[in-house]
Amino acid sequence: MFRWAIIFAVIALIASLLGFGGVAGLSAEFAKILLLVAAVLLVLGFLFGRGKRIP
């Protein structure tokens, strides 16, 4: 999911350099949302992913 956030951020940068404001804004918003979701999932995975292990 971090990969998709980076891809959308790069698309937003390229689109803004080329003057496509609508595409750049939309791609930037997608990148923000994906980055937030990935970060939340990462934290939840660290907190709840490892249960008690019985040897």
C-alpha cells in the first residue's frame, strides 16, 4: 500500500509540473489517503499481529 501511495505522489508531482492541476490534486489526495490507511494498518499490525505464543 505504501507503494501505491508513492506512485500517486509521483503522478501528482509530474502532473503539477505539466500543468494538470485537477489530476495533480486528485492524485495527491489519493496518496494522502493511501498513506494514512497504510500507516494505520502498519501500527495495528504491530500492536495486534503478535499474539501470545505457546512454546
